[in-house]
Amino acid sequence: MILAFDGSSIDGAAYTDVVDLAQRSPSWLDDAVSAWSTYGLGLFAVLMIIGWWRSRRVGATASMTALAVPFVVVVAYGVNTGLKLPVREDRPCQSLHVTTLEACPTPGDWSFPSNHAAIAAAAAVALLFVSRRLGAVAVVAACVMAASRVWVGAHYPHDVVAGVAVGAVVALLAMTALRRSPHALAQRVMASRLRPLLVAT
């Protein structure tokens, strides 16, 4: 039997308050939050595509920065997933036995940190290096995503805060490192068949 950490002692009361509020809220609001929680990450993919498409008109270096965003998000997801294993925190719906908007995951689907929050935060921070406007939209969307994961009952508040922190730090470090020497990499790609990815023809 695998021993799992019970995170309810950290902010279980706050989690319960949010879940109870969700149960008393209008169905249209719950439906909207649930839909965003489930499908909202797609918006970040759209923002990445827009950022890349616009960057092609700026230059190869800008395009390389934009193309790096999805790779940075994947790295952040990997780091966040790796952190789940040593902590092994049970989902709050398993520890507190509450009724939630989202179906309670099976045991072994660890709660800390939140993957959704990490992905959203990584995308938002990375997009700030591509476009302040797109990044600002992504930051707001990431905050809403993090909050929605508590609202639907999937995570404790500390899960999403940790996920945001992991995603933001990984993206900040990765994009800062890339920013130091994007020219050499851009030149290599420009000399290959992948040139159309970097500049508009």
C-alpha cells in the first residue's frame, strides 16, 4: 500500500469553502468554470500560434523565441510531474470526501502541484518574452485557470499556487537562457529547410 500525504491540514478549510460556494452557485457559472477548467489550456495553444505567426514578420530571432514557448511548457510540465512523485498528495476529494463539480480522480493521480496551473503559468511567462500584450492575456487566463481548478474541486489552493510557481520559474529560467544566444540557433534554422518557420515568405 502506498502512503500518501494528506494536504487537508494546510488549507482544507479554504478548499471546502470554495467547493461549498461552487455547490451553491448558479449552474451556468459552474458550467462555465468547469468548461474552462477542462478545455481552457487550448487558449494558450492559440496564443502561442498567434505569437509565432506575428513573430515571423519581425525576424528570425523573434520567431525562435516564439517557437521555444511550447517546448518550455513541455519542460515545465515534466518538472511539475516529477515533483508529484516524492510528495504523493491525495486529491482533496479523496481526503475530505466532498461533492465536487469534477469527478474525483482515481487514487494515485496525485494532487500536488497542479499540472494545469503549471502549464498555464509556464505559457503565460514564456509568452511575455514574445509579446507583452499576448503575455498579459495569458497571465490573466493562467490566474483564472488556477482558480478554476480549486472551484471544480480538483486541487487544494496550495496545489495551484505551487503549480503556478513551478511553471513560472521554469519558464523564466528557460526563456532568459534562450534570450542570451538566440542568434546562432536562428542562423542554423535559417540555413535549413525549416526557414519558413522563422520568416514570412
